Amino acid sequence: MRRGSDGLTDVPGWLAAGVPLAIGSDSHVTRAWPEELRWLEYGQRLLRRQRNVCAAPASGEPSTAARLFERPRIAGGNAAGFTRWGLQPGARADQLVVEASDNALLGVPGERLLDALVFSSPSMPFRDVMVAGRWLPRDHGAVAERFAAAMHAVWSQD
């Protein structure tokens, strides 16, 4: 989904019309999908001067975060060019395991966990990561070092 370059669009209208949404970033400053979803909702709050603009309790979707997460989860595979998507045979298996002991997530009931991930900004929300059916190493220090080196190379190209 494009937000009209740097402007705001009618997200509730798009959701109501069933428009497929995909979340991405045209910047390498941040790549945090919870932050993208949070600002998608916050932009609508500022525009409309009301809260939970993207929720639809009358339609059985009372969670803003869940509604904003589910649409891109469904459409994201198509946007990425995958013919199979989600937890099904032959599909690429990508998963995140939530670190429930993060301070921002302590005591949050399971049915509100996605809301907390999007709107409370946990510092280390994920314990484990699976990409294309393979668990990434748990040595987060080594992963962080390789990531920092890759980001340095990207920024050095400017």
C-alpha cells in the first residue's frame, strides 16, 4: 500500500472495501513492521481526531493491530511475488517467536499481545526468527555484528 507518497490516505475506506494491503518501507532507516502499523493508525488518528480508526468492532474486528496486521499478512506474499503464502505445504515458512518476558509485554493477555507489540514498542519483542523454514541462529550478538556491517556498507554507498 502506498500512503500517497508522504501524505495520508483513507485507510478505513480501503479496509472496508477489502483492498489488499502490504506494509513495507522505502527507507533503510527503519524496517520495523510494528512501527509501520502504529504510524498507519496514528496518521488516521491525527487526520480524523479519533482513536482506533482502523478497528471494526461492528464487523467482529475490535483490535486495530490485528486488523492492520491480518490484511498485509494475507496480501504480503503476493506483493513479494510468492505463489504460496502462510502456513501451508510448499509455502515459505517465516515465523517470529514473541519474547513475552519483554517489559512492555509482561502480563499482557494473549488476545491483546498483537496490540501490545504494535502500540507499546517493546525493545526486544522477538526471541526466535524462522526464515524460509530455517531457524536463524540464536547468537544475537553475531547476527547483530553482521547486520551492523551490512548496514554500514549500505550507508557507505550514499
